[in-house]
Amino acid sequence: INSEGVARKYYPGDILPLWHEEIEATGSLLDLL
């Protein structure tokens, strides 16, 4: 838990949106299948 909290503090907000976009793209592919 500590490592995750530190990562969230150090990583800029720009990385999170990109990560979410990847999940959304994967979800859309799963829906097509």
C-alpha cells in the first residue's frame, strides 16, 4: 500500500489518464469479441 501511495504522489496526473485510456481501448476490444 505504501508503494502505491508513493507512486501516486510522484507520478504526474498525465500518466493516469493515459493508463485509463488503455483500459477503455481494451474494454472496447473485449466488447467486439
